[in-house]
Amino acid sequence: MSQPKRIIALVGTYRKGGVIDSAVGEVLKAVREGGAETTTVYLIDEDIEFCTNCRRCTQEPGDGRGVCPTKDGMAALLDLIDRHDAVVLASPMNFFTVTAVMKRFIERLVCFSYWPWGAGIPKARPYAGRRKQGLVIISTAAPSLMIMPFSHIAKIMKAAALLLCGQKPKMLWIGLAAMEEHTVLSDKIKAKARRLGRDLVR
């Protein structure tokens, strides 16, 4: 009997129970209904230090990821992600970009790049055939169609998901997410979130 799929959500919000948290909840509810197992990680609770840009993790070629000299919880978190079949990355937009806790996590993903001294730009390491499904969830106070041309948040989140998954992720935009103090997801967004969750299980 085959093992059930495992999906992990990395949540970059500061407020649990808000828009992003609710959207992730809808996705993972559909995932569980499809027979998969889920794990939710709130990045604000994780022991993740800032990247110092020493680039020691990028110097040796090879598959997988380089070894970061910083002794914190990042390596264990990446090991946990490796044990899952799909990754959900979720963040509200703060000041036209991801939250600081999500950005701190993303900067540490440089370990998935090969960037020896003397090379102009980093190159993503080979994935040795490893592929995961990915989903990026972004919420914004403005209409999503207005934000896309003026912010790089989608590009940043998709680049991070690509490093973790080895293929392009799907996306869920949630616009007008701050019209009230306690915004409730619309039925349309809930339905789309559940549909994307079902896609992760397939």
C-alpha cells in the first residue's frame, strides 16, 4: 500500500487566524479530504537567523543544498520540507513585498545555489530528479490586479518555491484583504483555495 502524500505549508504571517492563515487552512482542509497528510509551519515561531551572505553554503558543486555554517533551526526545517511531496508558501504583502519573516527564510535558500567566488551570478543546483508540487499564496490590501505590475512579491515567492520544488508553483492571489479589521475570505476565494488544495493531492 502506497504512503499518503505529505504537504507542508510555510506561513509568513505575523497574525495567526488572519487572511493568509485562513486561506492556507482552506487549502490544507481540501488536502486532508483527499487523503494526504499536512504540516503547518509558522515562520515567526521558527529559530531562523539572518543570512550573513558569507556564501560558504554555495561554494561546493553538487545536488541538493550546501551546508550553512549558522547553527539554528534552518537545516532541520529544510530536512522537514524534504520529507514532503508538496510545498505551500504563504505571505501577506507588507510595504509592497513579503513579510520580514518570509524574507529571512527566503534569503537562507541561497544554499540551493552554486555560486563560487569569481562567478557573476548564482546558479540553482541540480535537483537529481526530485520534484515537488508548489503553491504560492499572497494577500494584499489593494486589488491584486493593481499590485502585480508594481510589486515584485510574486517573483520573489515563485523563485523561492522553484528552489524548494524544482518546478514552477501555482498561485493564489487574494486582493482587498484589509477592508475590515477581521476580513473573512469570500466564498470565491475559499472555493479556489480548496480547488488548488485538491490539485496538490493529485
